[in-house]
Amino acid sequence: MNSKNSSRGRQAGKSSNPQGKNQFKRDFRKPKKSTPTQQKSENTGVRLNKYISNSGICSRREADTYIEHGSVTVNGDLVTEMGYKVQPGDEVRFDGTLISIEKKRYILLNKPKNYITTMEDDRGRKTVMELIANATKERIYPVGRLDRNTTGLLLFTNDGEMAKKLTHPKHDVRKLYHASLDKKLSLSDLDKLRGDVIIEGRKVFIDAVSYVEGERKTEVGIEIHSGRNRIVRKIFENYGYTVKKLDRVVFAGMTKKNLPRGRWRELTSQEVNNLQMI
């Protein structure tokens, strides 16, 4: 009887030991390296498109397109999932370049003449970036552009969503220019500017136009919200006038008050709030 029990015990042991070993292996096997999607937390982190936008690359909507087309990696893994959340310590790269969330910066420049609105120029011309080189350690970009001979207000920021909002015609961002013409603007032409104006086959929306108070009739104030290149100069050229000087004196509610030509300043908290409400 003892021998039978012993035999049964040995048989039971033979049948159960392999299972125990396999179970041990299953429970303690080395985990596979997880993918970014598997590492994603639903309750923490920053959405990837917001992270990219906050880094100053582009708006959130544009970031979604870049993510979908494979421009973004997290911790070395390609991420194309909408809604993926970046966790603290993650390494995010955009087209191979490491990016990070930066503090939002808003710099207002009173642009002088003979500076071009571009990040750099292969012809060696002076750029507006030289004028704000010491404004902030964050990389900021001009919002819209002023041509080389146009002076006045130019905003710089690393807030991609804000920049897109300020340059989109549907938001009717106010831009007021002081134009100095080569001859007096006639009353009849002033009336024409207050009507329908067609430039290069497209209607231009002129919000207001008038003579500058206290000046000769060669000095004209014109308010528009179009962002078309050299549009103010083209408007007057359409009626036979040449713009000798052009100065942007108001942009999105901000003025040149206490801001000398060639100088810059940071926006106040109230000014930033006003822009966010546009």
C-alpha cells in the first residue's frame, strides 16, 4: 500500500512538475519592450499635438497632419496615433530634431526700414531676427511679414496657434497703416477706396480709409485685415499713386506708443489675454 501510494506520488509529481516549471516561466519571463502606445497613460501627460504646438513648431491641427505622416518620434519610436500623450521624461523629436515645451514668448518690434522679415537671408541682407536676437532664449518667429521698405509693428512669438489665428483673415485682425503718397489723394479716389476694390482679380476688404488729420492730403490712414503680400502698396498703385513711405501703426490693438523705431518690448499680460480672446 505504501509502495502504491509512493508510486502514485511519483506519477503525480511527474505529471505536475513540468506544468509548474512552465508556469514559473510564464510568470517570470522577461517583459517585452513596450511601444509608445503601450506606455501611454490616459490620465496623465500632454497630448502630442499640443506638445508640438507648445514647442512653437505649428498649430495643433497642423501637428495632427505631421503626426499622421510620420514626422514625430517619442523615445525613438515612430508615433502616428492621434491622442497619444507625452509623459514627463519622454524624448520627442520632430523630423529628427529634439523639441521641448517652451514658455510662451510674445515680442513686439517697431521695425525700421531696410530689414527683411525672414529668419535668415542667403544674400546677406539684414533681417528682423537681428533686431530681437537678445529678446529671449526661446526660438521665436515673426507673425506675418512686412516688406523691406515698410516700417512699424511686427509681432514675434513661439505660440504656433496664436500666430495662425492672427494671420487668418476670418479673425479680422486690425492692421492700421500710415501711407505717404507721391501726390495728393483726390477725393474721388478716396471715395473709390471706400467702395469695392479689386486687386489682381480678387476683392480687397478695406475696413477704413481717410486723410491723416492735420497732415497734407498725401498722408493717408488705411485699415485692412488682408494679409496679402504688399497689398497696401498695390491698392494705391491701382489708382496711380506710389507709396513713398508705409508704416504699420496699429496691429491687433497694439500701438507704437513708447516704442522707438528699432526697439522691441515684451507684451503685457493684458495684451496677451486680449490676443487670446480674438
